Amino acid sequence: MTNTEILDLPIADIDVPADRARDFDQDTAQALATLILTQGLFHPIRVRAVGDRYRLISGLHRLRAHEINGATTIPATISAAGDDDAARLEEVMENLGRGELIALDRCHHLYELKVIWSAAHPDFANGGGNQRSRNGGTNGSTENDEPEVFGFASSLAEKVGLSKQKINAAVKIWENLTADAVGRLPGTDLARKQTELKALSEQKPPMQRRILDLILGDEHPDITNVSGALAFLDRGTEVSPAEKQFAAINTAFGKLTDDALDMVVQNNADRMIASLKRLGRI
């Protein structure tokens, strides 16, 4: 049997590891179940044999979608991975390659790859080899002022289609997020935005908890991002909708050329004149 041969395996014989790299989303599985009913399954799941059973490597949402549809078997390919690390590497690389990961999952996957890579290259991970140190080597930083992660990013960049700087930044975010934050972020809008994850990860652990309490709680529905939470904690009051509008417009307004500014004024002349009268400027 080759590791590309597709077999119909009994779903009851497939075990799902508890420590998977990608979080399970029920809505995604439900939507996928509907798609599979109408179009079929395009990509088989990936498993490895463990004794007389199989252990899932990749395809949890496809597996759960088949269960939702009442199927008892599922197309699968058998991996030659001989241990958990090799299986984990397959899972992470497939998920990265499919390009479907949200920001939080991408940070997690790249961190997982760093762990696997470090285990396979102990000379680099322990300070040996010809690589930059965690403190940036003799230059102190990379082009992006982010320390090179052992040498891992250099070896991975071409394989996953990301720059070394983006890989390093994603790994750093995951390393700096607290376990509490990692547990609360899945399923939230924050989990989809790397800029928000970065801003959160830059805060100390107690502050990360307070920020998430504000954003994810019910008492302050207008606080939806890290900057809004920090502003509230600093001032003791929420940023009003008008203040949010002002901040966004004022930044754009300051970048206008004179010609563009004249066009804006001409198009909004009556409102601007009325505003200047209210302010006592004319």
C-alpha cells in the first residue's frame, strides 16, 4: 500500500488526538457537511496506523462533517509517519499549505513547526550551528527588528510561502500570549486579526486578561478591540462613536493634498460652514 492510495476507512476505527494544532469549529463542520452532500469530498483525510486502529493527522472538519451526514466510512490516505512528531509535522504543513487558517491558528501552527524544527536541529536550538541567536546575533536584530528564531524561519520561509519576518512575528505572538488568552480567543473576531493578536500579546499577562474581560464581556459592547480596551483602562471611560470617527477621519484628512482637500470642502461646504458657526469661528 502506498501512502497516496485512497481507502474507505470505518469512521469508528479513527481516533482523534486531543492536542491538535487547529481548533475545531462546529459551524465550519456543518457548512462542510452540506457541501459534501452536494459535491462530494475533494480531499481525503490523512491518518496513520497505530496498532489495529487509525489516528487522525489532518481533516478533522471533514471527518466530523461525514459524521453529521451519517456516513460510516470516509476516504483516507495512510501516512508513513512513525511517531507523534512526524504526524504533527504533516498536520501542520498540510494546514499551512491549504491557506485556510485564521490568524490565531497560523501563529499556533508556525510555533508548532518551530518546536518540531528545534527538536530535529538541537545544535541550533541549543546555541550551536551557524545561526543568529535569540538576541539577534552580532547585529542585534533582523531587517524587521525581530530576532531570528534560531534559524528556523530561514529554513521554513520558502516551504510555506511566508517571509522570515512574518514567520518570526507570528511565532513571537503565540509565545507571548498567555494560556488564558489562548483559551478564550478561539471563535472571536480577535482571533482572525493578527494586528489585534500582536497588540494583545505585547501586554503583560494581567493586562491581557483585563483586556479580554472588556472585549468579550457584556458590560461594554462598544469596546471591540485592544486599543479601545486600553483607552478605557487608561481613561476609565469608553471611546465614544464620535471619537472613533474623528480619529479615523482626522488621520485621513491630514494626508490629503490641497487639491483633494478643496474637493472635500466644496462637496461638504454647507455642513462645514454650519459647524464653524456652531464653534463660533465665523
